[in-house]
Amino acid sequence: MKSFHRRTARPAPQPAAAVKAPPDRGGQVRIDALLVTRGLAPSRAAAQRLVDAGVVSVDGSPVLRASQTVAPDCCVAVSDAD
């Protein structure tokens, strides 16, 4: 009985948190994150709404998905959502 009580008196060990490495995108960034970085949107959620509204274009072509990856030095334009 003594060994049983000794084992339960100790706290259970906590599992080590798995650190997930960011995905390798070959030097490219997501368009929603780029809009936030450049100050064109206050948050990624707002940037995703802009992309869904169809007002974001990269190098002249419209962006269809907020998860699209682009070069960090590309030309991004946000038109009016009137």
C-alpha cells in the first residue's frame, strides 16, 4: 500500500507541447498576411474579407483566395469596394 500512495502523491507529468514549424512556402507569403504587414488591412480577418469582396489584385490580376501565396515584393492594389 505504501508504494500506491507514493505514486498518487506525485503530480502526473505534463506532456511536452509539440512545437509546429511554420510551413515552407519557398520565400512567399500569404496575401492576407501581406495586406496586414503593409497596413492595407487592420487584421487578417479583414484582409480575408477584402479578398472575398474581390477588391484585391496582385500585379494586375485579381486574387481569388486569401491563402494565395505571393512574392513579398509584389505590387498589391486594393480598389474601392463601392
